[in-house]
Amino acid sequence: AAEQIFRIQLKKIAHPSNGIDVRKLAEGACEKGLSGAEIVGVCREAAVRAMEEDMNARMVMMHHS
């Protein structure tokens, strides 16, 4: 379920097609016991981190998560 939530959220966020390891993100979310809403928050926070790193960022990268 966590993997599906990440995939849905990533459809809304510009990211490199081969640069986000959805399985790794989902495993980490499950290990931490994150809810679906918390996973959505992780995705939003990654977008904010990308903008903090570079206001002109065009993509969210794995290191932003």
C-alpha cells in the first residue's frame, strides 16, 4: 500500500524517471509505521526541501526525501 501511495504522489511531482527508488521509500515508511497521510507529507516535504536547496529546482530527487 505504501508503494502505491508513493507512486500516486510522484505523479504530481517532477522527478527523474530512474532517480526515485519507490520500493526503498515504501520500505522505510513501513519500518517507521507511517500512515498514508504521513507518506503524502513526506512527498510534500521533499518538494519543499528541493526548493530550499535551489529555488529554481525543476525536480525532486531521492536525497530530498
